[in-house]
Amino acid sequence: MKSIFALCFLMMLSSVSFAKDWKVAVLYWSMKIDGQVAMRKGLEEQVEIYNKENKGKNSIVLVPYVAGEGRKGIENQATQMQQALKEKPDVIIIQPTDNSTLASSLQEANSLKIPVIAYDQYIVNGELTAFITSANYNAGQDNGEYVTSLFKSDQVIKIAVFEYPAVSSTTERVDGFFDSLRAQNTRFKVVGVYQAVDPDSGRTAVKKFLKDFPDKGSVDVVFTVNDGGGLEIVKELQAKKRTEIKHVTFDGDPASVENIKEGKSTVIDSAQFCGELGRETARSLIRVMSGKPVEKKIRVPTFPITKKNLSEYPGWMGVPKAPVAKKVEPTRSAVIPREEFDRNQKRILRIGTTPLCPYICEKSPGVWTGYVFEILGEVARDLGVELRLENVVTTRLKQGLENRKLDYIIAPEYLVRYMDDIMVVGPQLGVNYTGAMLSKNTKAPNVIDRYSLEKMRIIYSDFGMQDGRIEAEFTGLKMNKLSGSDVVERMFRIVAQKRMDVALGDYNVLRYYQLRDKGQFTLYPTSITGFSFLVLVGLKKNPQVHLLGDGLNEWFKQSRKNTHLQEILGRYNLTDWNMLTRD
């Protein structure tokens, strides 16, 4: 009898020992931005439901951190991530305040085998177990479609843009909006570009805007990337009686919805289902902890709120009806089938690009290499066309396209983002951002930006791709610019000799040249110049503008499946950017 009792006791003890709580560190961004508060609410409600349904089994214990707003918030989150790593939780969930600052911490989590789930924003240069965000590009398309409907077809719409290039979600909204305008052949002109993402930056930016455009009729549309900055901008527009301006925005803040209802500037707000975004994050967490397959990238649909459909919007905590957001498809030109090409005379496509390793390199006149060149070569063979690359400086790429001397150009998307006569075709060919290279013995600041580097000796180069953007971010600071064919090698040498503390330049270029590094340097991604895709661009009036883009779409689809893309990228010390793509 005693042995039976002892056996039962051991079995009970064993079952209890397996009912282990799952400790999850959750790094929130802000509790002052209402949409982010709703995301947290959705996440925590879903976890609470799971814990109630699994009472006595494995429970999820959330350990919350809140970063806060602005630059201080970015610094706080970097420190909080390190605190979380020391605790070695079962999983880390992050709403990043910045796409680059947590990169090294993400890599540390990867080495510790701690799964990391990011929501709302992305983190570069590490492995995310899952990434959950809103369908931001599609939201931009919805806004663009609606704005087009408000103006006559022959009117040139004057647009002021309030952007925020430091994070992926806001950049996608801008690109979706302008791609939609172009797809509908909407004529527009961007008359001013500012930055605003929270109330403080919104107040600062709108003051500058009103000073730049004091006259009524000088601007038709104000585009803001979110309600965090947009609501303050609307307040000031109303106070200054600039009621002629139409405001388009994102997030679905209740105050913005009220502005639509009352006719106060805002005409459309593509709202996030913030609660659902949080719930999807919790569902991914549960699948990770349960050992089930996890979808790597989830895009939660958005809802384009206008005065006509106000009653249909269920609010931030609502559940989206459709599995995917509405998408505006570009007006397509007929593509010439391969069999219609003259087999004795291949069609020639002229592509202008600024040679830059590892993208496209000109080893000698007419002799090319680089991962984009390798991809283009394979696509050209599949299409039966001949590609001719032309070396064009960045500042003349748009001119070459407009003068019809080129069929396409390859350029960072920010360079053509606000042009109305072009078409971005095919997939994203890479992602472009600034890297900071320091010697191994130099301790890097938590946040690498103009404030943390102002006392350091800085050397930099635009490398032909960034077109003065580094200079613009560091206005007023003493910096040393390098140029010339051997600029990268000289940057490495100067930092190695301790004549400078830090070198700034295109991250992928510096990483490629690190192949020759003997462990002397550490390279960090930064958000100094924001993030921009490398894209293929043609003129809308070219009847065959989609030809090469369609070929590239098919190539990327197959080469991501069979790992051929990563084989090519590996030769250049690069990794795939597929988690950032819009599909």
C-alpha cells in the first residue's frame, strides 16, 4: 500500500514539475501613443485567455518593459533589451523603437537560442522567429486611391509629406501612397518634405511647414505617416484656418476618426487593427511555446476610414473582416511574349546604374560583376534579351531616364519616391541604409546617431548611392568626406591607423569589403539616413516598362524557394532582405 501511495505521489510530482511557466520579456515602445496602447491590450488579453484555458498547465508570464518616446526611448529600449537577455527568458517580444539599434542584441538572442518575435516594426541583421505588422504598403495604396478620387484628372496635386524614414512601417506607407498615385496616372508634385511621428515632432514640423507655405492654395494635400504626429498637424491647420488643405493619414486614432466625422481637415485615415496586431503577436508566441510551426511574416489588414464608411469601422480593438487588404494594381502595359522577339536580333534593354560593389561593380570598362548583375544576367537569358549597363552618376540617373537614353535605372527608392512620371517595377533588389564602422577596441554607443557621434572623429563617403543624405543629417558637425575609386579601402586604413574613430557609409558596401577584414573592425547598422529599397525604375510612358520587372519577379520567387538567391548573396557577405519585402 505504501509503495502504491509513493508511486502516485511521484506521478503527481512529476506532472507538476512539467507545468512550467513560460517567462516572456515584452519590450513595448510607448504608452503615450494610444494605438500602441491598444496593441498591448490585444496582446495581453490574448495571453490572459490562453492562461485561463490552460489553468494548471503551462502559463505565460509576461515581464513588461516600456521604452518611451523620442531618442531617449530608443536608448531605453537598448538598455532594456540587455536587461532582458541577462534574465534569459523563454521568448522575447519587441515593438522596436528603431530598426537598427537592437541589431546586436537580436544577434545575441540568436546565439542564446532565445526566440524573438517583433511586431509593428522590423529589426535588421538578425533572425526573427516571427514578424507581425500591419499591411502598411496596402494602406498607403488605399490612401492614394482615395486622394485621386477627390481631384480632377488633369489637376496637378500639390502634396506636402511628413515622413519618418527610421522605421519600416512608415516608409512602406509613403511608398504605397505614391506608387498608387502613379498607377492611376495621377499628376502630382511634392512641394515639401518634413519629419513627424509623435506629438512633439508634429508640432515642430507643422510650424516649419506653415512658415514655408503661408498662402492659401499653395498646398492641396498634407500626407502624414501616422496619427502620432498627424493629430498635432491637424490642430495647427485648423487653428490657422488652413481648411482648404486635405489631410491623409494612418492609424485610426479615435481623435482622427472624429476629425473625419466633423470635416476637420482629415479626409481618410487608413486605420490599423491595433488590438488584432497584438492578438496575432500573442498567437505567434503561443505557437512558438507549443512547438508548432510559426508563420514568419504576418500582415494584418487595415481599414481606410472615410466619411462614407465611418459606421463600418469597428475600432482599434475590432477584428478585420477580410484576410488581406485591398490592393490597387498598376495599369499594365502588354508585355511582348518571348516568341515575338526576333531570334536573330535580341532586344536590347539599357540600364543606368551607379557602379557600387556589392550591388553592381564595373571592374573595368564594360566588365561587370556584383549580385544584382548576376541576377540580371540570369533574367536576361530567361527573357531572351540583351542587357547593356551604363555607368551613370547618381545625380544624373533620373535625367537619363527622362531623356529616354535609358530604358531603366537601378536606384535607391528615396531617389525616385516623389516623381510622378516613373514606375517602380519588379521586386525590391536590396535594402540600403548607413553603416558605422569602428575599430574592435572602440566601444560603440547604444544609439548611433549625430548626438552620440558628435565628439568622435568621423570620416564618411556617400559611395555614389546616398546623395548627400549623411551630410544633411550631420549639418553643423565637423566631418571628413572621402571620394575616389579606392575610397572604401582608404576608410578601412584610416580607421585602422586610428586617424579617425568611425567611418560612415552604405552598410552593404562596408560589409562586402569586410570580407578582407582580419577582425580589426566592427560594423553596425544605423538609422542615420533611414531605410530605402534598391529598385528597378522605368518611365510610365514606356509601353514595355514591366517587361524586365516581370522577369525579376519570377526569378526571385523561384530563387528564394530553392536557396539560389542566398547562394549568390553569400558570395558578397550579404543576407536576404525577404522579411522586409511587401509580399
